[in-house]
Amino acid sequence: MEERLPPAPWTQREDLAQLVAALGAVYMRWVGGAVRDTLLGMPVKDVDAATTHLPERVIELCTAKGIRTVPTGIEHGTVTAILPGGPVEVTTLRKDVATDGRRATIAFSGDWEEDAARRDFTINALYAHSETLAVSDYFGGLRDLSSRRVRFIGNPHERIREDHLRILRYFRFQARFGAELDTAAEAACSELADTLKGLSRERVAMELLNLLTLPDPAPTVARMRALGVLPVVLPEAGAHEIGELERLVAAEAREGIAPDPVRRLAALLPALPPVVETVAARLRLSRAQRDRLVCAAERKPSDAAAPHGLAYREGMACAFDRLLLAGAETSPLAGWQVPELPLKGGEIVARGVEAGPQVARMLRAVEARWVEEGFPDRTRVEAMLDEELARGN
């Protein structure tokens, strides 16, 4: 019996029907995540299409129908159609000519099975006919999808040698979709783990963070360590750190807080700022990501005792990170706004203190007491100032 995509909001989009009309139904099919996720009954974020048209022809046909295009990856055959319901990447069928584990030299093709053969996993090589929504499955992807099995197309060693990043992609897809483990895939990932050393740090970081965004990546991360994959890309993450990740995932679920990949990366690293700095530099993380990791690494057992003071000193994001990493409740911060000290240095000068270091010291002394007392109002702050002036601080 022929498999067809079930009804889904994206299959009803008028702008996609206009794209089909522009390119011709016989020349294009929906492919990849939209097809896979629709078959699984999951929400679809992005819609991609494959076509036998060359990229220049895609642009020509879309332009003729008033559809704007952007040549986002035209050298690799990809043109993005800008549609009201969201952009669609339209990619010409391809075949690999040469690969070196980091990038591929491709040639355009007119053969759907040849295009499917260069993809990574069987569940990602499903094509839906643009009008009938009948599914073309060349490598058993429907069966694997039904059993929740992430399986490489063909020989897993060959697929990995074509693109080493597929090792990390395998574990990410396994964490998201997998139930039944594929022993051949796992063995290949383990045997070829060292090839990950040749990848750009940005690509490795992207895959790690994408994995850590998933609902519960901890079992997969533990398996990556057991198979020798994690030590290649994140040697700092040992058994203790994986336990920290497990506890963090449980704390996020208990507190009803969405997964955050940077917070989870913090759990996988020792709480040592110099180590965290080194990892952030190695993975070429952004300054904001690095700062969050460092702040999380400075966590203390006393954090949970004064969550408001923690949020005031370190910021709300870091406070949530540190409380969750400690397994503490975050409810005291719910709806709480970080206040501003109701005292300025000019007021201290107006009370007769000479502008300079003395004013700064007095301001810090009042601020410390204000935080310790739970952020009392202006009247109490003025009394604190009077006391500090009397002490001559």
C-alpha cells in the first residue's frame, strides 16, 4: 500500500501550492525534516524541496510567477524561495563527486534515488510528491521511522568518511527519534571517533548545542562517552559531569523550565572557571555564551540560600543557571524584577563626603547591607547611609 503524508498545516499552505505551480509538480518533491516529522505527527518548522531543475532555472521559473528568490547556496544547488508562510529551500538533485570528511564536491543529477543515496540517514531520505503527497522511500526509511531506528544509508563507515560530522548528527538524531539502537551505526561512530578532530570547532559546537537542546540528552551523552566519542570533542565531561547533566535535566523538568543548551553544557564541565574559559575558546563560543558558562562555574553552595541576592549580583540568567545546577527551587525568582539601589554617589557627596574612592566605598557598603536585608525601601537606605556616615566609612 502506497504511503502518503497525513494532513498537516504546512501541506495546506497556498503559497506552497503556488511554488509547485511555478516549478511543476513532476519536477519537485518535498524532502527531509518536513516529511519525516509529518509522518511522526510532530510539528514542522522548515519545509525543504528537491527538484530536477538546475538552480538558474528555479530562479527563472519563480521570478516568472512573482516569487522572490535568494541564491543562498547556489554553488551547491540551493535557492531559497521567499514565501508569505516562510522561506523554502529548493535544492537541485545532487550526487557526490569527491569528499574529504569535511566538505563535498558535488555534481547535479536528475536521479531521485541518486540524490537520496548521498543523504545521511534513511529517515532523512524520504520524498513526498508535491501534489499527491505520496512518499518515495528508496532505502527503508519508512520502516526505520516506524521502529524509531536511526540508520545510515548504506555502509555507515563510508557515510562517516564522507562527512565526519555525521557521527555527532547520528547521536543527535538518536536522542531525538531513536528507540531501537543500530549496532552497525554505533560501532562505526566509535571506530571513527578520532576523525572528529579534523572538523571546524564551530561545526562541533553547533552539533553539541543542538543535541543539548533536546528534551533529555543525558542517556545519549553517556553512550557517547562509553563509545569514545565524547572524549574527542569534550574530554572535560566525565562520569561525574554526566551525572550533573542528569540532575539538571530533572531539575528543569521539575521547575517547568525549558531546556537550555548553554546551561546544560555548564553541567557537563567542571565548576572551574579556567577550564570553562578554555572550552569556550576551543569551541569558539560567543562572548555571551562564554560569560554564562564562567558565571555558572563560579556557583557556590550558598547560592540557594539567597536567590534574590544572587540574581542582583549575577543577573537573572546566571541565577537561574546556578539554582538549577544546584537542584534548588527557582520559584523565588518567578516574576521578580531586579531592583535598582535607591542611592546615587552624588547624594553622598551632597552629605559632605569628598568625591572619589571614599564615596565608592560608602556606596558599596550601603549596597551590601541593602542586598543582605532583602532590598528595603528608600527610607531604610537613607538610615543605612546615616549609619555609614556616622562610622566614617
